[in-house]
Amino acid sequence: MNGAHALLHTLVAGGVDTCFMNPGTSEMHFVAALDGVPEMRGVLTLFEGVATGAADGYARMAERPAAVLLHLGPGLGNGVANLHNARRARSPVVTVVGDHATYHKQFDAPLESDIDALASNVSGWVRRSMKTEELPQDAADAIAHAYGPPGQVATLILPADVSWSDGAQPARPARSGVARPPDEGVVDEVARALRSGEPVGFLVGGRAGRAGVLEQVGALAAGRPAKVLCETFPARLERGAGRLDVERLAYLGERAMAQLEGLAHLVVVDAVSPVSFFAYPGKPSDLVPDGCRVHRLAGPADDVGAALDAVASVLGPGAVPTLASLERPGLPDGDDPLTADVLARTIGALLPEDAIVSDEANTSGLFIAGATAGAPPHDWLTLTGGAIGMGLPLATGAAVACPGRRVLALEADGSAMYTAQALWTMARESADVTVVILANRSYAILNMELRRVGAAAGGPRARSMLDLRDPELDFVSLAAGMGLPATRARTGGELADQLGRALATPGPSLVEAVISR
Amino acid sequence: MNGAHALLHTLVAGGVDTCFMNPGTSEMHFVAALDGVPEMRGVLTLFEGVATGAADGYARMAERPAAVLLHLGPGLGNGVANLHNARRARSPVVTVVGDHATYHKQFDAPLESDIDALASNVSGWVRRSMKTEELPQDAADAIAHAYGPPGQVATLILPADVSWSDGAQPARPARSGVARPPDEGVVDEVARALRSGEPVGFLVGGRAGRAGVLEQVGALAAGRPAKVLCETFPARLERGAGRLDVERLAYLGERAMAQLEGLAHLVVVDAVSPVSFFAYPGKPSDLVPDGCRVHRLAGPADDVGAALDAVASVLGPGAVPTLASLERPGLPDGDDPLTADVLARTIGALLPEDAIVSDEANTSGLFIAGATAGAPPHDWLTLTGGAIGMGLPLATGAAVACPGRRVLALEADGSAMYTAQALWTMARESADVTVVILANRSYAILNMELRRVGAAAGGPRARSMLDLRDPELDFVSLAAGMGLPATRARTGGELADQLGRALATPGPSLVEAVISR
């Protein structure tokens, strides 16, 4: 069989049965092979950043990689931003980048570029497959490297002739790697810190955002002078009623430092030691308080649960952690202006059980986490790498991964415009996504940042670069243009009505929430 | 003054007075400096690919670079595809990519990535500016390298602290480089070929697409068994009545080979020797006929006009080339179905004098070049690098560069969706752009390519990956969502009415032409 067919069979055998794609000529044999390998589901996107972001969302929820099919260097370039987020989320992704035929590259045809350099920016593993006979094993290796641990972006560069030539047989994908066992020295250190009576903080991230692991951490902290914090932008946090309610480390360095103040020990569990998102003149980058000792209990390649178990074994039986109880805010009054607070309470009141929230709400979403802490159990996915334009693609991929669950995309207006093409794929796939656009008509976070970096920010020319009012974006029309039913809410009552209806209706729809400032 | 202010003063002094931008926190001092340097015009885009494509369009028309301001690796990634096209167009572009502060990089904050690797994919010159005092000279060097010749993408990576710190003084930009004089050996070779009586082809590209240079080429060919061809995707072709009408080399290799058949000599003038856009099983990549000798008369760093003059001097006075006469097609009948042919004739009948055409029409635009060959003089800009999503940004940048001229963007529906955010910037800048969406509801070129690559293409699953009908894209709504007036045409008469009105109305608007298949 040809390379493309063997590649698809190998992917499916390795558990990779969904491919988000935006193909071109060099990928036509991959596309043609879809009819021969019906186990592979192809999901078309209109822009590569939608495909890569969807693969990230899929991986975070399915806990296995999707494939992404991209067209040469420019196609990969368009997908880089959301692959960056996937890299930071440690999501397993198998990226297949079509390239010119091996013998064609010497001619420097118009689409020729240095794909390998681009791929290196976002990938933990890159290979250029050079022989049809070896392509299936290359694909099997890509899958294994994607799984990790840690999960990563594995990029296979696939010349067109390697794909179209005959002589390949599907390979049997290897099992994924094994997580590293706990480091006994660090386990003992952490146990001593917890026994010392000194203030201890846990900073959890990565796989430690799952409910079971959080409960393990909560049990270690319970009854001790210890607090549990979560990294600022978790890949996936299982939260809500019946789960450990963890405070997220604040985005603003000074607030994060206040959260960490007074700690003698910081135990990081699949997270990185706290660091400011950006540098600011005269402010520190490293947010760990002076004199606080950082203990790296488990990293991304380690067995997180075993490390926490090991600490618990050293300490012996402890207290039972307090879990969040079911407690929703009431719906705001119908005539309330649609402030960020009213928005948050409305979402808190209506969030369905088992929802998946894709959160790229930024400034206007400030209060939503608080208002949903006691909502029925749900998953919370955030902007891990800071590359704006993740929320709508991520929601799309999460919906593909989890049929039957409702996805709520909380999306700032500025951010929505990077990858709004995701709305079309949502409609095409009848994905159960409810999009709420938080329309404040501004890059509001940059107005804040303009002040924070100390830039003399008063000028109208600078401010106009952060303003989205001229002309005003109309997301109801944008959604309609891509086949999505949409409405606009200007009061609390309108939002409650429209959001309630949207959440109860199968398939995707959009509510533009015009935020009062 | 701080680095950002000195950078802006240096850019303006170097003739770079327009900056297309999509900034983030690390670029806030650059943005803040706009109020102190009013000579610099900031043009906000909602997506980085719009900024980079606009800079390309600006450079092709203004013949000087614009600056582009991007936010770290992901921002550059989003701009890569259109920088790829700019690189292939040899457009001068000064890309400024903000990065974390120098001392912040060690912490591997969420947005940290290998910007240098990304930049290398598209840039002829890359420098990371490490000291505020040296930043202005780094910027001056970037401008000089952008100008070339050849024109290129020059990328300056700018750490936030280098931008915000004090101690910089504006630098005086160097003059741009000097084009290389003609190679006398090649000049003699070409003259001998033209005297030989053997069939000679000229293949022009790059700066040889300008009317004056084309006339020089036409004079060498006139009265001899010689033909003039233009590269498939010229950066800028000056054409229409009173100019040399040159046949473009076909996109499909077999058609291009027919155009080149029988040539004993091929003289390339700021173009590359003809090569197939993609490789296809069993078809050649190199399109030069057997036995045809290729003479490289002038490359991108050479003085093209001087090289042609030198050949003319050796040959002595020759014939006068025939230039295109003013000859437009009549408007089709009003009730004609809106086929690709009717579309082409309508555009041929209505194209305004001195228009700038941004052509990303792809399959449905096949007949437009023929129908406009005798239209009043105009510029034609094409998809130089094959990276889809260029047309709308390019049109935006061309309009910013050439106030008072009408820009016509001929845009395929599939291609439009990569960078549709350009519509918002057109509206914001009141750019005189008329967008015609060629809506065939399909990645039609890929349906053709699926057959051409020999893929067993019958399958419905493969074909569905190339189909844009489910749901149907509605460009009238999409345009309205971004503040652009828009209409839909389904017959020849509707198109003529709507296009005529759009071309006559100041500012931007959009016509969705629903193509009958």
C-alpha cells in the first residue's frame, strides 16, 4: 500500500483516530486515504490555527493525541501559536506537515521554506520521513513521543513522494513511556516540611489538576498550616462541587506574591516555580518569597500520584480535606446592566453539570472562576501558553473529544478574532459548544499592561491601537456568516435567557454579551 | 530617550513611516512612543497575518518598507505565512518582534519560545538587539538590509527592557545598497542568442514587471523569433493599455511546458528558471525544455534596467514593441448566470484606470487576466509564495500605500477565510478597497489537485475535506460583522450593478459573487 494509507492505519492503531486538517496539494494522498481507512475521522478547519488548537483541546480532554494535517511551512506557521499553547499544556499532538517531494526541494519552488526550523519552535520531537518503507515506523515513533510522558507535540514532516509511493506496511505503535517513580529524597524533604509546622504551599499544575490528584494534595494540606494553589493557567482543572477548590495563582505578579507571602516551603507538583508572566520595570520576575524553599516533588515526566502517595505514606494517616459544596449564585435581576460581575453570576447560576469550560475570557472574565467554584463538577481549560486565539479552537476540539458533554467557550472579543474560523467547524461538526463573547470593545488587558509597564500611556494614538470600537465588531453577524445561530445580550436578563436557551439546545450557538464598563 | 522612541525616530528617518501592528505587553513602549513620534502611522490589525500581508502590499506599491510590530514567537508565527509571500516577492519589510526582557528569558515564562528559529524561516536578516544604546543602529541596519537589493524581510527581535530603558539616540539610516552592474559575459551571450535567429524566450519577474522594464524587454524581442513570458506569480505587474502585454507562465506544469516548447534559449530577467509549483507523480519538476539554454541576465541583486540596456547596446537599434491597446470586453447580459467567464468580462468592463488588483482569485479567476489585458493601465499583485490568505491583507497595505487609487481584491472564498480580519482594518482605515469574493463554495483548486496528484480521488470522505458548503459561508454577514458594507450577486447583471457602485464609492465594500458551476 502507499505511504499515506500505511500512515493512517498506523495512526489508528496507535489510538490516533481523529485528524484536524487544513490540507493542500502535498497532502492530497493523505486526504484520499481517508476513504480507505474509515476509522480515521477527518475534521476540516478553514485555518490551521483552528486545527492545532482543536488538537490541543481534544488531547486535554481525551488524554490521547489527535493528528493535525498541515500544508508545508506556511501552514505550520499558521498553526504555531496554538501549538505553542499545546506545548505549554503538555498536550500530546501528532503533527503531520506535508512537504514537497524529496526530489523537488532542490528547485526552491515558491512554497519551499525551512519547515524544520519552524517545527523546532513548538515540537518536542521532529522527524523528516525520507522513505515510504520507513514512514509507518516514523509515525509510530511520533505517536510514542507525543504520549510521553511528558505529553508533547511530535512533528512528522512528510514529503509528498514518501506519502504517494507504494511499499509501506502499517507499523505497530509502541506503548507509551512510563512515568518516573518518586525521588525518595524529595519525598522525605516534603514530609519534613509538612511536619515542621512551618507554612507550606503546594503549587499544582499539569496532571495534578485532576480531581483525584487534587484530593491527594488536599489530604496532605488538611489540618496543617498549608495551602494549595494552582498554576495561573492550568491545562485542565477539574473543579466544582465535590472537588478540592484551589486558588489559582494570580496573573499579576504583585497579587501572586501576596498569595505566596509568608510561605517557608513551596512544593511544586507538575508545575513550574512561580514566575511573572511578563517582566515589568523595577518588578521581580521570580515570585518565590525570600527564604522560601522550593521542593520539586514531581515534574512532567514523573508519576505524580505515586509521589503524593509516597509523602502520605511517610506522614501516616491524616485529615480529610474539605471539598467544595454545591453552591451557586442566584441569577441577577433581569434589568441589571451587564457588568463583569453580572456576567459571572449568570454563568455561575447556569453552568451545566459536567460542562467543559474553555476560558479565554481575559479581563472581563475576572469574576467567573469565583462564581463557579460551587457549580456542579466541570472541567476548566485555560490559555496555557499565552498565545491569544486559543479559546474557540480549544472548545471545538474538546467537543469532538467528548460527545454528550456541553462545552462553554468564554471568549474575549479581541481574542476571538484571531481564530474565529473555528465557528464554522463547530457548525459543520454540530459540536455542542455554547460560545459567549465577552464584548468590551477593547484590548482591555493591554490598556492595563500599558499602564503597568510604566509606558507614558496617556496618548490618544497609543490608546487607539488598543481600541476595537471603530468599527464595532458584530459577533452576531460574524457567527451567522459561518452558519452559527447567535444572539446579543445587553442586560443581565437577556444574558440569562439567551444563555439558558443556548445551553439547552443541541449543537453550537453564540451569545454576544456586551459588557457594561 | 528610551529605546522605543529612538527606534521610531530611526525608522521614520529611514523612510519607514507606517507600522502595521498587533502588539502585546512586551510592545507597549513601542505603542506608547507613537504619541511622541507623530510621523509614524500605526495601523492596527486584529491578526498578525493581516499585518504582515499588509506590509507586503505596502512595499510592493510604495517601493519602501513598512514596519510590522508583532508579539513574541506566537505573534511572529501568525505572521509567518504572509512573510513567506513577502520573502518570495522580495518585498522590503522591517519586522520588529517584541520579546521578554533580557533578564526574564531564563525563567521560561509561558510565552517564551525560540523566536530566532521562527524568524530564520522567513527573514533574509535577523538580529536580536541586546542594548538600548545599540538599538537605533540595529534598526538602521534592519532598514538597510530590508531595502537590499534584493528587498527582503529584515527581522529585529526587541527585548522589552531594551525598548523601555533610557540612553538611546536616533541613528541615521544608511543609504540602501547598490544593484550589481551587468555581467558582460551573459550580456554577450544573450545578444548572440537574439541574433542567432533561434527561438528565444524571455522570462521576466521581480522588478522586471514594471512597465518601463517590460518595454525594454519588448524592444529586444520585437522583430525577432522571441516571446516574452512573465513568471506565474509576479509580485507586481504593470499591465493594461499602453503597456507590453505579457503572457504569464501557467500554474499547471504541462501548460507551462507547452508555452516553453521549442525555445532554444530562455533569458531569465529577475525571475527563476521555470519549475513546477508542486511535484506530481511521473511529471517533471524542471520545466525547461530539453536542449534549451538558460541565460541568467539579471538576478534580484542586479541592475535589471542596465542589463537590458547593455544587451540593447550590443544589438544596436531595433524594432518598436507592440503595446496593448485599450480594448475592454462589453458587459455581459444582465440575466447571464454568473460563470467564471461572465465574472471576468464584468471586471474587464469595469476595472478603473490606475487600479491596483490584489489577485487571490485562484480557480474561479482563470479568465480575469485575459479580460483585463486591454483595460486602462493598472497594477496586478499576485500570490508570490503560494501561502494562501494573502489577498485581503495585501489589498489593505496597497491601499494604505496609495491613497487615491482604487484597490480591487479578487479573493476566492476558501482563501478569504484565512485572513478575513483584514476587512476590519479596511473599514477602520477607510481604505479604498473593493473586495470581490469569488464564492464557489469549495477548495476547488484542491479538487483539481486531488485528481492531478494521482490520488484515487473518488471517495466522499476525501471530497468532503475540500467542500465549503456545509455550512455555507455568508460573506455579506461576515463583512457586516467587521463594519463593511456588502452585497451578494447571483447574476451577471447583479454583479455589474453592485461592482460598479462599489468601485465608485469612496471607502471599502464587498461584493460576494456566487459563481455558477
